[in-house]
Amino acid sequence: MAHRLVKTLAAAIAVTGLSIGAAQAAGGSAKELKDVEFSHSGPFGTYDRHAVQRGFQVYKEVCSACHGMEYVAYRNLTEIGFSEDQVKAIAAEYTVTDGPNNDGDMFDRPARPSDKFPSPFPNPQAAAASNGGVAPPDLSLMTKARPNGDAYVYSLLTGYGEKDAEGHELTCPEGTYVNPYFVSGHCIAMAPPIDDDLVEYADGTAATKSQIASDVSAFMAWAAEPKMEERKQMGVKVILFLIFLSVLLYLAKKRIWGRLH
């Protein structure tokens, strides 16, 4: 657990916000996040399985070229509505390194449902070398790296080229892109990753940029907290129990203290 928290904090500090690398930018805080509502928001919210599945498709076809999700296993996809056969087929599309074998050698094999999502790079050094000197952050816990992380991901993905909070045009050095929602300044090295019709959704949903951003944000929120629904359900049960207990204690207090009057 401690190792996981250290890695999460390091990712948040080094490359917060889906960037492949941030250029040094002029001062100024990030623009206020867009007001976007997700089905999992609020104390009674639940994940929209269809949206999360679409978000996984976006991650698989777009984001996974640069970003890994080392804390998510293929078998976890059954929690968002995929069947076991579908999960096996999805996993088999990937190759993972295993071993050593009886000869002491490592070998490649098709991934199994028990395997974690593989990194697109063999090691952090290779990832950094392929992306301007900074390794792309792992996305497993990205929405937990800052408050309201799902809205941050959505705002970042849809905020390229926008003006700042005061309506001023922004400029960035060559090789970087204007994004006023980026937490490390308004210049980000990651090129705009999504656009209209970038993917063709399996369920026929219109793949607008806004829809794509919303779906992948929902998927990343689920990946970061897959047990959120269970936590909320437990919270409701605890609150109901405390209310019931409070009523019992009040009635007991009246009965006991009433005898003294």
C-alpha cells in the first residue's frame, strides 16, 4: 500500500494531468473546471456501465498508445459488464512477458484475464525517451490525483485552445499547446488527443469530442475507485443504522429519566 501511494504521489507531482510533459509556462492558476455531471457523482451516484465500457474502448484505441494502467487487471472488466469470454478475448489481444521458464529465460505469451494492463513501453527510460524526456503518467489513479479529478480530465481533454478565465488569448512556445485547465500552467506538451469521430463506438453512440471525453473520464474514475458503489452503499447503511440507534437512545433516555420526574 505504501509503495502504491508513493508511486501515485510521484505521478501527480511529476506529470499531473495526462500530459506527456509540460513546458514551463507563465504564472497563473488553472482555469476553473467545467461544470460536468457524471452518473457516479453525489452520495447516491453509480457508474454508467455503458459509458464506462465506451471509455474503455477510448482508452484501448487512443490512450493506451502512451499511457498504462498498471493497477487494473483484465478480469476487473467483468465489473463493468463484460462477460468472461469477452474479457478473455480482450486480454488475448495483448502480449506480456512472463518467466523465467525451465531454462531460466523470460518469454512472451498472450495475456490472461489475471494479468494487469501492460505498459506501452518496456521501461520508464524508454517511455521518457519516446516522449520528449518525460514518461507519460500511469492513468490508474489519475482521477484521484486531484480533487474533482473526473471533471479535470474532461476539462483538460476538451479545453485545448480556449481562452483563460478572463477571456484573454493564450500563447505557448512551439511544440506545446494552449490548455488553460492544465495544472502546471497553460502550456501542455501533449497534443490534443481526441476529436469528433475519433472512434467508432461499438454501441452506435455518436462519438463527439464531448462524448468521448465524458466516457473516458468515467472509465478512469471507475479504474481509480472500482469499489465506489459498495462504499456508498455501506455509507447509506451506516447512516440508517445511526439514525435508528439515535431513536432508540432517545426513547431509552425518555423512559429512564422520566421516572425521576
